[in-house]
Amino acid sequence: MVQAASEAKGLLRVSAPQEFGRMLIATWAPEFLARHPGVKLELNVTDRNVDVIREGYDLAVRMGTLPDTELISRKLADLHWILVASPAYLERRGHPETVEDLRSHSCLRYLTSGRPWPFAFAMDRA
């Protein structure tokens, strides 16, 4: 992407995790493109960690801990995932108290780079 003093022009190639891409980028992209009519946005939503250099991306949004890299990175936000279940499910299957208890429960898990996002409990100390 080439940027003059006040006008951005060119192709901006962005890769982002699927949920982030759908929920967040999709909300700001129309306004961004309206402000910068000379920019064309190519958004790749994938949970695979793309190779930014080899695959020619200008920007990649990642979730979780980043491995050591020579790329420049900046933290955008803290994400807090919440594990939920319906009252009927909990009545049938019981309340998990530990991460290990989840092995006997039916869980939908978010996958990133082919691996399940790890579970962690923040215990209510109140």
C-alpha cells in the first residue's frame, strides 16, 4: 500500500481469525473504505496463522501468545472467552468445577491453527 501525504492508495491485504474478521473487521471496513476510496481491501478470514512475508500480507491479526518473530506486533485488546451452558444441560450433566471435568462434557471448542483454544477457569472468589 502506498500512502501520499493525505491519501492512501493501493491494495491492503489483511488476514484475521474468522470470528474476529466477521465480527470486528466487517464492522469498520465499510467506513474505512468510504474514507479511503483509493484503497482496495483484501480480507482473508482464516484461523490458520498465515506466513505474513511469504504470502504477501500487509497486516495479520492474531489471537493468543505470539511466537518469537521478527515481525512488528502491537497488542490490540484483551479477549475474554466465556464458557456457557444452558440450565437444562447443567441439570442433566452437572456443573464442571475444573478443566479436567470438561472431559466428560459435550463442548464446542474454538480451533486456531488446528488446535483447540485452551480452557482456563477464573474462579469467582466472592
